[in-house]
Amino acid sequence: MPPAPRERTYSSADNLRLFFRDWGDELSPATPALCLPGLTRNSSDFAKLARHLAPRRVICPDVRGRGRSAHAADWRSYDPAVYLDDIRHLLASLGLGKVILVGTSMGGLLGMAMAAAMPTMLAGLVINDVGPEIGTAGVGRILAYIAKDRPVADWPSAVAHLKEILPHMSLTADDDWLDFARGSYREHPDGLLHFDWDVNLARPLLEPPEPPPDLWALWHATRAIPTLVIRAGVSDILSAETLARMQAAHPDMRQVTLPGVGHAPVLNEPIAVKAIDDFLSAADHRRH
């Protein structure tokens, strides 16, 4: 088994201590991968993928307010522009000038934003189950859930709850569900398991800006960047119709759909793993 990740921290522009896991060989000739998790998720979600990609270097941050990164004193800093600035600081601290971004849900949207704001840093973009039009039912479901802490008594209860609310997850083994639960909850001094994110991160999303951001403009910025989009077959976030429009706007885009899987794929599914392997292999070939 590949070695465990290096667990490291760095400071944001506003002096928040942010955590990341640094997998693989720092001297690998392959372009490093930067893995950005979904809205409330954290770096633990990419552990299996990072091991699979070894010896390629894989950088997996906990976005501010999630996992082992510090919570922000001001909830208004839970903002995509601030997240992008945090990413800039992370890559600068590591001396990395180019990465292949793997982004799940919110992480994929940040990848699209990077294509617009810092395109020279992207050697490739893997977007996991999100696009420039987001299903309103899915967004409503997510926001209603994440904005209020819902403690549970123990890990079996956490697993049972997650299985109930996420019936289309591709997880099957008990150990995989437990790993997923450990990326969702953390034990607190009261003995209960609480969400492993700051519930205040939902507040900016409950008061969206007017007018809303033009996500299609961000998508068009990806046209010059090799891109793979992975869609969950029963996603309520990325529809088949939106995926078709994305393909029309970015003709060279690769895509795969995972039948029967809901939002969001965990990127251990065989179809997803093969698509990522093929995409990264092509990216490495282009580099050389």
C-alpha cells in the first residue's frame, strides 16, 4: 500500500490555518493533481483515488470551514472568490505552477472559475457531477440539510442516517460507508457526532447575489483546457440536457455517465476510475 499522506497546513491571506493532505511523490514527473471536494466535504473523500494515482503527487485541501481547516470568524468569507484566493496561496506555498484539477460538485465549479481566473495553472480539468446549470431541486435539498447541525449518537447511527438520505450513492461495502461517515461527522466533547463543517457556510448561499453569477461564462473559459466531465446517472445537480449543452460548447470535452449513481460519484466507480486514468495518461503524454 502507498504511504500515508503528509498532513500539512498553510495560512490564508486572512491568517486562517488551513489543512491539506499531500499524497504521492513530490518528485514525480507527472503533473500533480489538485482535488477539491464538494460543498461540505473534505480531503478524506479523495483517499482511495489518491492511493490509486500513486506515485503522482495529489494535493487534497480541506476548504475553509470544513474538516480540519479552521472555521472563519466572518461567515461572509465563505465565498468562491475567497476560496480561489486560498487555492492560490496553497499552490504558491508548494511552488506548483500547473496542476490537473479534480473537482467534485462545488470543487468542479471552482475548477471552472480557475479556468477563467488563472487558466495557465490548469493542465487539465476533471469535473465531477456539476455544470453551469445546477438543478434547483438538488440545491434546495442540499441547503435545507447542511444549514443546521444534526448530531447523532454513534457511528452506526451516522452510517444508517447517510444511507437513508443518500440512497443512490455508489458505496456498497460497510467499510466504505464508515469512511464516508467519518468524512461527514466529528466527535465533539458532548460525546455526540456533529457535522464536520461550519453550518454558517450555508449562509451566503441562502442570500445569493443579484444578479446571480454567469456560470456559462465560466464554462466557456474551459474550452482551451482539456476537460473530462463525470455525471451521475440519476443526478439532481447535473442533468443530461445540461451535459449535452456543455459538450456543444466544448466539443473536445470527454464525458462519462455512471448509470444508477446519484450525486455525487465517489470516483471509485470502475467507469470513473478508467475515465480518469485515460484522461491523466493523455495529459501526461501532451506534457512530454
